[in-house]
Amino acid sequence: MHKPLELTELQLAIMRVLWARSEATVADVHAAIERERGLALTTVATIMSRLEKAGLIARRPEGRHYLYRPLVSEEEVRRSMVSELAERLFHGDVAALASYIVRLDGVPERP
């Protein structure tokens, strides 16, 4: 059994940039999320290094920089995170999770 993929909001934001672009430098990713997140370039570089060590992204040299690409699909991450949520809250019953979501009067909006 594979270890569940549990990504933070910041990790997901970085992965979304890579999924959308297929490949990107740290500077590209930083530029894409900086306005929303207000993070330093070094913070983005650190998180991307951790994602690489976890086997979720890979890099290749391109001139003086590295180009990063995702090694897992968005669907794989979604499936893993939903399964983990179902496991934690509904004893692994994904149908019970889906039923619960459908019964909600509306998912609260994020602040």
C-alpha cells in the first residue's frame, strides 16, 4: 500500500502551478503564487526541495536554473487525499463521505 499523499495548502499551490505548466523554475512558481501568498523565493525553493525529496516532483538542469516537473498527477493527489479523509472521518467509507457532503446544506465559504 502506498503512503497517503497529504499535501499542505502551499504544497498544493506549488503543485497546481506545475500541473498547469508541466515544467517551471522556482522563480516561475514564486511569481505565480507570490501575490496571493506573499512568500519569499527561498521559501518556495525550500518547499519544492521537500517535494522533490518526497518523490512528488523532479528537476533537470536548464542553463543556470532547474526546471521542475510533477511526478504525480492531480488526480492521484485528489484520490489519495480524499481516501485519507474518508479513512480518518468515516472509517474508510468513501461513499459515507460523499453522502455526508451531499447532505450538507452548503459547504461553508473560505474566509
